[in-house]
Amino acid sequence: MKVGIAFLVAGYVLSQFYRACLAVLAPTLGTEIGAAPGDLAVSLGLWYAGFALMQLPVGAALDRIGPRRTVSVLLLLGGGGGAAVFALATGPWGVHLAMLLIGIGCAPVLMGGYYIFARMYAPAVFGTLAGAMIGVGSLGNLAGSTPLAWVIGAAGWRQTLWGLAAITALVAAAIWRFTRDPARAERAPGASGSVLGLLRIPGLWAILPLMAVNYVAAAGLRGVWAGPYLTQIYGADTAAIGKATLVMGLAMVAGNFLYGPADKLFGSHKRVVFGGNAVLAAILATLWLAPDAGLWQATALMAGAGFFGATFPAIMAHGRSFFPAHLVGRGVTLLNLFSIGGVGVLQFASRPVYEAAAARGTETQAFSALFLFFLVPLVGGLLIYLFARDKGEATH
């Protein structure tokens, strides 16, 4: 099982890489196939849309057939196949299709690991394990920064994507070979067996809005907007973008490792989640008010957004405390649906917000509007989260 978990983590490294690579690829794709920043925002939105739409089917599959077949088949066909489509792209629509397929392929990877953690380990360590998997998986974020820029320069972007298609296929095959499914949980007599049963849990409703918006800014900046922002405001080239996104990626790795066990230190999921997102809101407000304060300041603020915006495992652990054992698969994927769905919807919306602001004013004003767009829903989610219960009762 340890070997199987290791390959699930490797699959999640690929998932993080694919959602982060467009920021570094942006200048090359613009020159080679005419993909503008707005096009790539749509491509990233399609990645998240495909990922989100698969969450409920993936949750049912995890509960019914387990993570081995669910993860390996989708990662091979969607992830490996999508990378091949990307390598063949001749215009923005090719990138759109590729990212949609890759999002579908990556959809079950993290949740497969979380399902194993929830079914085979004590609830008290779920947050630590969840944060560690994201922390190690975030190495994909790092690989999608300076290392990716170097490989593209040395081998070309199409050859790089063909190599990624092969690596993805090999990881999927290893998951099929080494992962072992936990024993199925039996449903208690009279207990609901569907996701509707989860939606009847009152404690979740104050958590879901923040889950839908907490990752939006970090994902949008790291995935697409960091590249255009640094290029158009500061004249940064691919190497400079790679360095800035590497710093942000390192901050995201550190945040995921620290948020996981933080609930033990503070004795509360809620205090950790609220405090981290409140700092994130302050960072976004600073970027909104002064988007052109300087390259190093911008890099530091984006790194701060990556660090303090890494509350996903802490919110997941908070929500996990409400789930009965037989609905763990559906529960974690429901939370992930809100998280990834929120990112996808708002990523789509970020393009017209930016373009409308750019048409009315300067590039500085356009990015200021973009940061405000990321800030407002986060503040709304935080206000609702104030009413969340700190711990659920269904920890068995």
C-alpha cells in the first residue's frame, strides 16, 4: 500500500504540474500558435471544469470500486491522452481540448489518496496526511516553473509535452499495479447512500462557500495570470516569470505542509482556516490597491498568496469530520467539486473582467480590477464561514 500511495502522490505531482504549466508556456504558445493570455485563461478554466464535473462520478466510483481502477484508467486516458493532444495543438482550441482532457484525467488522483487516508487511518491524522500529499504533490508546481522553462528552451515545447504524455502513462500503469483498495464500508441500516445524504448535513453549508473560493486566487495566479501580470506590468521574460512562479510554488509547498498539522497546534480547524484566509484577503487587497509597487514586492505578495491560500487540506479535514464512513468517497469529492468548480467558474470569469478593465483603462488598472475580482468572493466566503461549527460528529 505504501508503494501504491507513493505512485498516487506521483500522479498528484503531475496534476499540480498540468494546472501550473500554462503561466510559463504563455509566451511560447503566444508566439508559436497564437494563444493569447485570455485564451489560456479559458484553457485553464476548462481544466478545472473537466476536473470538477468528474468529482461526483469519481466519488461514487471510489465508494463502489475503489481507487485502483478509478485513478489508473482516468489518468491514463485523460491525462496521458490529453498531453498528447496538447503536443499536437496548432491553435488555442487544441490547447482547450487538451486541458479539458487532462483535467478529467487528473480528477481522481488526490481524492484516491484521500479516500485511502480516510478509510485506513485515524481521523486525527487525516489533516496531516492530506496536507503532506498536497505538499509533496506541489513539487509539480515547482517543476512547472523554472525547470519547465529550461526544458522548453532545450528541447522545445512539443517534445516536452510528448515526454509528459509518456510519464503520465507510466505513472497510471504503476498505480494499477501497486495500489490496493481498502475494504468497502458497509452502510448502516436506514443511512443514506447518496451525495444527497451529505447535503442534508447542516454543518457543511457554512464550509462549502469558503471551499469554493479559497483556492481561486492562488490557482489563477500560479496557473495563468502571473505570467501576463509580470510581463505587462514589469516587462518580465520567461526566465523571470519562471523564477517568480518558482518562489510562489515553494510558498505553496510550505503552506500545505504547515496547514496540515496546524489544527493540532491551535486545537481547531476553524481558527486555522479563518486566520489563513483572512491574511490572504489582506494580501489580495494590497495587490488591488498597488499592483505596480515593484517586481520584488509583487513576487513576495504572490508568494504570500500561495502560502496563506493553501488552506485546502485544513478545510478538507474540517469537512471530513462530518462524513460517515460509507460516504467518505462521495464526501471528499463533494468538497473537491466545490473547490475546483469555484476555481473553474471564476477562472472563466476572470478573462472578461480583465479584458473589460483593460479596454477602459491601463494595464495597471486592469490587473487591479483582477485582484479585486479575486478578493470579493473570498471575503464573502469568510463571512459565511464565521457560522461554521468547529467539528462534526461523524468521525467513525
